[in-house]
Amino acid sequence: MVTRINTPNGIAVDVPDTDDEDISPKFGLDQLDAALAYYRAEGYVVFRRLIAAEDCDAIRALWEAEVKPFGGAIYRQATAKAERHVTNRNGWIMNPILNLQSVDPRRFPTFRQFAVDRILTSAALKTVARHFLGDNPKIVQSMYFEGNSATWEHQDSYYLDSENIGTMTAAWIAIEDIAATAGRFFICPKSHKIDLGEQDIYNNIADNHDVYIGKVVDEIRARQMEIRAPKLDKGDVLFWNAWTIHGSLASQDEHRSRSSITCHMIPARDRFLQLQTRVLELQTDVVNDVHVFRPKDQQSPANRAVLWAESNFPGPFYWLKKKAVKAAIRAKQR
């Protein structure tokens, strides 16, 4: 039975509960060319069982053993700030962590290494990404979700991309079966063909982020865009383009979690575009032929000192960070 759920900004989505109800086709590794054609036409594509079920189970067990008991600050997906766990009454972590490849190896040694070696740089994920990018992938960001926090409608390119704008690809990896009511990932097919413009002083992330989100939502409504929330089971992976409008739905079921990992990848030959203002040459590790960028790598004592400052003096730290972002945007406009 299809379930109707609203996006974070009130747009209705019909969410399939079964494979028969799901209109998104599922591809296998033996269908790379067909999958790429669909991806280019629709802005997303789903692969069935791309990550081994035993690896999905193993990373969830490591999450329980190493990450959940930790009482300190970790960088978070929604805010990019250093925060402690926020949990619900089920004990699920509701503020997803940012950059699994960068967490402190002293605190999370097995989780960090397994996430990189067996999930983010797995042979199957690398094969698809390389086919889509025309080059070995360079991972520039990753996230881990457990609780069902909703994510607003957006295009990734507003936040991060390749210097060749619109060429970044991303992957949403289901590490458990994602129920229709558990807060599904949603996308707007063909929205990768829409250019919403660049950040400027009027819609920048520092103090006008809501203006940008409002523009995305207005565009969805004005064009009466279709929204899909594909059925994803353990090991399935949804790939989407940097310009594809997407987000995640709020949970309707307090008994079903949404354990999943995302990663964002650009071609290894490209430089990284941050907040549409800075083009960066990234220092990376090469793991299984995949280039892995480790933002704020907690293996570094200097980065651990920055994390300590952020978590203990957040007011002054984030005030200065906001000023820096706005200054960079003004400099680009000049």
C-alpha cells in the first residue's frame, strides 16, 4: 500500500511499500551502460544489492559498539558543527555524523577503517562511480544516518561539487531495509537539468540559507515536479547527480530506523568546489584505487585541537566562521 508523506516543506510524496508499487527500476552490475543512460536521463538510478549484506550488518554492529557509547563531540551532517549525540527514546542517534573517514581513529579504530575499506571504497561502489564519472572516484564527503531526521529539499551543488559544476555524483547506501514510513530518501527526476544559480550575498549559506531552500521549494511547486521515494533494501544504493533536487522524509514510525550511509564523489582528476566560492586541490589517501579526502581528519593533533575549540567555545568560533564565508562570497562577486 502506497503511503502519502510530506517533504519537510509540505509537498506530498506517494511512498511505495513494495517492489510492485515502486516505479523506479533497479539495476545490477551487469547493466552499467543501461544504468548510466537512466542516470543521465533522470538524474538518479538505483542498484540492487550493491553492498554485501554481511558488510551492512558489520558496520551497524561497529556503530553500536564504538560510536554510540561515545560521549564527546563529533562533526554532524545537518550543521557541520561539533556536537554530542542527540538520541531519541529508542536510543537512535538523531544528529547524523559527518565524514566517517575522518573520525578519531583512537576512539573509533575499527569503525573508521571498516567504513572506508569495505563500504566507501568497495569494489562494486567504485565500479559504478568510475563508470559514471569517467575516472576513479575521489570521495569528498560521507555521512552516517541512524535516526529518521528529515532533510530539506536541495541540490548538492549549492554546498559542494566538482570544479566542473554538475559532475559530482553521490550515493545513498541502505544498510538495513528502509520501510516506507522510516524516513525515505526522495528525489525529483530530471531536476538535474535545472540551473538554480550560484550562491550570492542574498541566498548564501551563512545567513540566508532559508532563501535558497525557499527557491528550491518554489521551483518544485511551479514546475509541478514529480517526487519519488524509491524502495531500498539492505545493500541497495541510489546514485544521484549534484544538481538533482532531493532530501529525506520525516519518519512516520518510531519503531523503524533508517540506517544508511551517503558519500559524495568527484572525478579524481578534478579539483573540489566548496560552497560555490573556493576551488581546492585536495590531499587524499588512495584506498582500493579510490581517492579519499579526510576533512578535519581527527588523526591529526591540530584538527583535534580545532574540534576541542569548536565544542567548548562554539559561539565565537561559529561567528568567525560565518564572517569568513560571507567575505569569501563578497570577494567572488567582486
